[in-house]
Amino acid sequence: MNTALARFRNEITNFYVVALLNIVFSGLAIAFGVSSIAGAVLGIVPGGGIPVIRIGSGVLAMICFGLGLSWLLSSVRIFEGVESIRDILCTKEPVLSEDLVTCLIVRMLAHYRDNRKTIGSMITVCTLAGFGFFIIGINIGLHAVSVTSGGISLTLDAALLIPAMLLTLGIALTSLLSSYYFTGFSRVWDERLHEIDESECALKKTLGLDDQ
């Protein structure tokens, strides 16, 4: 029981941290999308004087905003259920009985089953956001440097562009790592749900309820 409890607590804690990071970085993604939309409208993005670049930057910013909003809503929904389970694990840690641990595991199973599609959507959104923000970060980085025959040098806007590049790359890394973690978590809990379903089928056959 101690081994199962330690494993369960570790899974819940990791999931809690990852979900919280997703909320933070999805908020940053929304903020980045809004600021980029404003920059595209006002023409203060690199190359903003060219209509095609302004339109392209605006469309990309709107996509980032949409991904960030979808990412945030999904993250909050998952986070709330995991937070309630984690709070019980932390506040009642000295007196965790086997019945309470079993109840919490069942709650987590129910929470995962109810939100399986949401987690699947989060995996997709995190993957798309990761690659999208990675491309944006590289693009921002290219505008921060100037390549000449004498070598590579920083542009005048580098002081503003480099922090933005680091932020977008940070969002990209977090979203890709989250996608990887959620995929592994989903695989483990899918297996547990499958085992439970098989046990239910076996019990029905034993009791002769499978044909009812």
C-alpha cells in the first residue's frame, strides 16, 4: 500500500505542477497573441510597413491567441479536479487510510474518464502551440541579428526582440514537454481504465449478468 500511495502521490503532484505550468504559459501565450495583434494593427512589428507582412503577422497572432485561449480553458478544467485530490493528499497525509487512498484513486479515475477527450485535446493543442511558438521564436531571433559580410551582429531592436524570442521559445518548450507528459499520463490511466473494464466484464460473467 505504501508503494502504491507513493506512486499515486507522485503522479498527482507531477500532474498538478504540469497543469499549473500550462495555466501560466497559456496566459502568457494569450498575452503574447494580444500584443502581437496590436503590433500588427499599428504596424510596429518588424517589416510592419509592408501590408503583406502586417496581415501575415496579424493572422499568426490571432492563431496564437486562439491556441492560448483553448490551452487555458482546457488546463483550468483539468487543474481544478487534480487540485482537489492533491489538497486531500497533502492536508491529510499523516492519517491517510487505505479506504481514503482508494477513494482518491477512484476519484482520479472518474476525473480522467470524464475529461479524457479534454486531455486528448490538450495534447493536440500543446503540440501545435509548441511548434507554432518555436517557429515564431526562431523568426523573432532572425530579426534580432543582422548577417553581413563581416559576420553576425545584433540589430538596434535586439534589446526588445531577444526577450520576446526567449519567451516564445520558453512557451514552445513548455507546451511540447506538457504534450509529452500528458501523452504518457494518458497512456497509463487508459491502461488502468481498461483493466477495470475487463474486471467488470469478468464479474458480470461470473454473476451471469452479461446477457441482461
